[in-house]
Amino acid sequence: MIDNSLLIAVAPNGARRNYADHPHLPISPKELAYTAARCLEAGAAMLHLHVRDEWGGHTLDARRYRAALKEIESAVGEDMLIQVTSEAAGVYRPHEQVAAVRELEPRCVSIGLREIIPDDTAIDFGASFLAELRERACLVQYILYSVEDIQRYQRFCVEGVIPTSGNLVLFVLGRYDNQQYQESALQEYRAALTQPDNWMVCAFGSQEQRVMSQAIQLSGHVRVGFENNIWLQDGSLAEDNSVLVSLSAQSAREQGRNLATIKDAVAMFGT
């Protein structure tokens, strides 16, 4: 952690929700740019970006990414780190995910470890890709969905499959189809991470803000937003993503933590 700063990331849309889920879900480049500016103002220094195809479905199309990135960057300048997803979302296979990232050459990307290296037969494939990202100075965040994922991640760090140290990892609590998890889940994830990485958490459902407050207290970092949660704790819909960012920013102030800038965010990734 850097100077006790809290990195707030926002995941404003995800791969699955649409306007029927929330009328203010940002999908178009202009909607995403507007949301990014509001979330930056509310305290987020990082945005986790998904783009959609012409039917509203999940896509990793580089052309659509570039269009969204252009709009967002014009709205936030150099004050927000934009991270693209490589998520499969039931649409892409590992070699297609890798090809999409290679074509886009993003500054920052999230990698679901279990997607790129689904089993040990894919270790060489995954290691080669991750080494390539390091050579390009791409900032990589590793997404971990379970204690077993964390243990596997640490094994890969020791074995050199993951070529960096001190990475920023993301713990995921819950799923789209199962938003129930134990209050102790974050503690279990944190205990499983025995090496000195920076960690962030996202949580599905209306428990999101409770989990974020817990993470802030535990010196972690947080990712909020409509990808994982559209609800306030009282059961009402959040007006927009910036409301969820504001709640974590307020929790940080109450717990004596400063908000990270983009410079802080970049420094939290592996070396």
C-alpha cells in the first residue's frame, strides 16, 4: 500500500447487464465517458472497461475498445487509469482472449487466471502470454475467484509463470447467479494471500458496501459498480455508478485513508 491510500476502481457495466436491469447502465462510448467523469469526481482513479457489440452482447473487439477509450480519455484526461477486460463471459476461448489483447495492446488489462490457464496443460501458453505483456509494460491485474485460485496464483509466482512480483490482484466474492457468501469470505481470501501483493475486492449484490468497508479497514482496495452490484444496502437501486464510488470514498474518509490518484494506482501493479 502507498501512503495508506485507497484505490477505488469502478466497473460500470460488465458483460451481462443491460438497460432492463438499470436505465442508467452505461453501454455506449458517450455513456461510458460521462460515467467515467462522474466517478473520477466521486473518487475513483481506475475504471474497469467492458464494451458491447451492436446487439448489446459482450465483445473484446479492438475497434469498439478504441472507440470507447477515445471518448473516456477525452472526458477524464490523464487522471484515470483505464483497464480493459479480457473476460471470456462464455463467448471467448483462451486463444481468442489472448489474440484480442494482442491486437489492442492496452496499457492495462485484467486477466482471469483460471481462464487463461484453465489447467496445467496450458501453463506454457499462459506463461508466454504473460511474459509478452510484461515486455510491453502492460499493467496486469489478476482476477481470483476462490481460495484455490489464490493458492494457484502464488504457485505460479514462485514458478515464474507469472513474471512479476508485488502484483495488484482482485478477489471476487459471489457470482451473477449466486450472490450469497459468508461474512468471513474476505478474511479467508486475505489469509490465503501470504505474499506481499496489493489486493482489491469486488462483491456481487447489495452486500457490496459492507464488503468494501471491511476491505478498507483491512488496508485493501475496492472495486465497485454496476458490473457486480446495482443496489444500495436499503434495497433501492443506486442512481448511478458514482453513488457507489462516493460511498466507498466516504468510508475511506471515516477510516482515515486518503484516496489514491492514477499515479498511486500505477505504482500498485507488479514490478
